[in-house]
Amino acid sequence: ARFQSAASKAGKPLYLIPKFIAGHPGTTEGDMLKLALWLKRHGLKLDQVQTFLPSPMSLATAMYHTGLNPLTPDLKPVYVPKGGRQRRIQKAMLRWHDPENAHLLREALIALNRRDLIGSSPSHLVGFAHPDKPKRKTNRL
């Protein structure tokens, strides 16, 4: 209400654009899954999701490089998604509605033991793989 009031006083259209960050130090795939389910439950489909990038002089960057939380007295260890795949999976979860992310999302849900979220009903997060579509090739060593 306060934002709408300020926008009216400014006499021009103003918009609130939320900023969602995937791969932030301290966030797990389980955390991203909870957020993805919340987004879906509320009918929100994100177009803009940023992947965390360490920047100088920030606590998050200290967490990224050390794997420790400097805000806790005992420097508690935190999970840091550093691998490109881990970061892509977290971003895919926040963009659960994008068909380009379906393969990553399915793999992540299987790894998280959440096959119950794969299917064709509105309660599912992602659909089944289409057998007529070619699978992505991966270069695994």
C-alpha cells in the first residue's frame, strides 16, 4: 500500500521487481526446492533469477571462499554450491516453469528423493520426460 501510494504521488507507473538469487552460500538444493514449491503454490513464475557471484568486501563472498559463516561466534560451516551444475540446478528450481530446465529439475528431484513431485498433475513441479524427445548428451568422464 505504501509503495502504491508513493507511485501515485510520483505520477508515473512504478514497479516492484523482486530479486531472487540462486547458489547463494548457505542455500542447499532442499532450500531451493522449498522456495520453488512456494513460488508454484502462489502462482509465481520468475523470469529473472541471478546466480550468486562473489563480489569484493561482502560477507557472502567470505562465506563462498571459506565455507564458514562469519556471523556465528564459532564460524559454523555452511554449504556452498560452487560447482556449475549445482548452481544451474538451484537456478532451474527457481525457474521451475521453464521447459529448458525440466531435465535438471527431474534429476534434482530424483536425487532429493522427491519423485512425488514429478508427474502431469498441477500438484507436480515438473512433468515426466518425453520419450520422443532426444535426451541431452553429456560429456562425462
